[in-house]
Amino acid sequence: MFETNYNSVLEKIEKFEIRDYAKTRNFHNGHVSMLSPYISRGLITVSFLIDFFSHKGLRYNQIYKFLQELAWREYFQNNWFLKKEDINLDKNQVSENYNEIPLAIVNHSTGIYALDQAIKNLYEFGYMHNHMRMYVSSIVCNISGCHWLDASKWMYYHLFDADWGSNSQNWQWISGTSRSKKYFANQDNINKYFGTSQRNTFLDTSYDHITEVDEPNQLKEKSKIELKTNLDHIKSDSFSLNQNLDTVIYNFYNLDVNWRQEKDYNRILLIDTDFFSKYPISHESLKFFINLSKNINGLKIFVGTFEEMIFKHKPNRLFYKEHPTNLQYTGIEDKRESYFSKESLYPSFFKFWNANQKNIKKLFRES
């Protein structure tokens, strides 16, 4: 489902039927880009995609909705950069079910066909349609009453596009902790967008009554959320730095093939044990990440913390990309590129979008 060769990713971008995105994106077989894993791992960037499509001669109204979806990602990233660890604060959700998730979700046995199949696909392919992610988090938080924080880590764990900023804030948006209402979807909505005609599920009710639905028996049994990244099979490469060269650091959020290619560098992929302890990912997600890293020539793997890497290899001058998970890094920070404002917190996405839309719109032909 997800190629790991960089040229294949470029072909995927080229073939993306972006004109059909707006009207079909919410359907399970709609024309979605399938690019989010590559954006999350930093192989490509939002700015790269905006530049790419701006040179295609597209009218703004042909690409508007896709640009808005990219803006959602940038909005969440901006919040993460400015709030840092505060995006994980427990706020506004009254729940006794911390560190728990319905067993029926984990075992894909809710009885809702489309949802159960989507969870199977998540485990196998590291992918879940964005609309389905909303259904799952709504059921977990708003029907079953589980807390968003640890439940969202379960989904993040399996997603190839694992991005803590986007994932955690999406779950907060669904559970109503970052706004004044919760998101609900009923069975009619699932049937419409996922091509089923199912009836008599616990979601088979009207929107007038869905907020009153009691937790169904299918969801009452809970499973503790225990997640761990197994790094035992990943070993550091044996290498010494060329002390005549500067050093650049890649990591889980930066596999940018085009970064600092103007000259030779020592190139190190940091498999940060502290980071993966805090934000664990599945074996399949780790495998996808490692395979993507093979697009970078001369990359050497170091397994350990940033501080351990510095102590062992003592780079003369080190460069890294700005990211909220790199706050402990020392060296020279390359600021992230963005067409969107990075200096201010916005109280809602649409205030963020309205503040930035003019700069984006001028890159494209008039509607």
C-alpha cells in the first residue's frame, strides 16, 4: 500500500487525482492522496506539495479543499511547536477510564462491519481513512467514555503516518476537550461513506438521540493500553565520523531526502530510545520508517539517546531540523519551512486558515 522508494512517492504525487479530492475525500474509496505517511516522516513536506501543485497550472477552486487539509496539519503542528508538552495536558474531559480502550475496538469485534474491517487494515497496513479515524475516536471517547490521551496513543502506535501533533489534537477535537462540543456519527453516516447498509448496531439511531446513547454491552469490557517499541533487532552501525565534515541528524520526523545536499556531511539516523519509549510505535511502523530512511545515501544508524550519540561520536558541528521532539538537541537548528504563520496561537482552525489563506491563494490561478 505504501511504497518506500522516493521516486515511487514522486510518481504517487504526480498521479494523484487532486481535482476529484474535494467531492470524494470522505468516502472510503474516494480520491485521497495517501501521502500522509511521507509527510509525517519528513520525506516530503507540506511546502513541497504546495510548490509542486502550484506549478501544475491548477485553479485555486480545483485544489482549495486539499490545501485546507494540508492547513489542518500545519495548524496542529503550529500548536505543537508553541504549546510543546502542553498539548498533552489532561483538560476538559471527565473520565474514569484512563489508560483503557474497549476490548472490542482492539479486537475489531464491535459488530460494526466497516469499523471492524478498518481496524484490521490498520494492523496490517498501518492505514486508516481519516473519516474512519473520527468514527473510532468518537466511539472510544464519546460513547465508551475512555480518555483521549492513552487511547490516541493506541492509534498512533499502528499508523504509518504517526504524527503526535496531528493525532493527539484530532482526538481532542473529537472528544470536545479543545472546543465546545463533541463529535458523533451514527450508522447512517457510516453506511453512506463506507458503502454498507448495516442496521441494528449501537450507532443505529438519529442524531437527535445519539448523544443520549448509553455505553453498549459490546464496549463495556476494557483493555489496558500497554504499548512498547521493540528496538532489540535494530543495531547501531559501526562508524566513525569524518572530523573534516559537519554532521546532520535525521530522526523519526525528518527523513528529508533533499535536506542539506549542497555538500558532503556525516549523516546519522538517530533511533532515539527515549523518544520511542515516550511515543511507542509498532514493529510494522518501525519497519516502514527504517525502509524510508534507505533513500538517504550514506546514512549511518545510531541507536540511543541524542546525548549518548554526542558523547560517543563528538561531532564538530551538528545540524538538525526544528521539531517539538528535538528540544533537547544542541547544535545548529534549521528552521522549518512553511507558507503558514508560525508565530501565533489561533483559537480555532478557521481563524488560522483565514489568517493564512490569502498567502496560499496567490500561488494559484484565480477560480
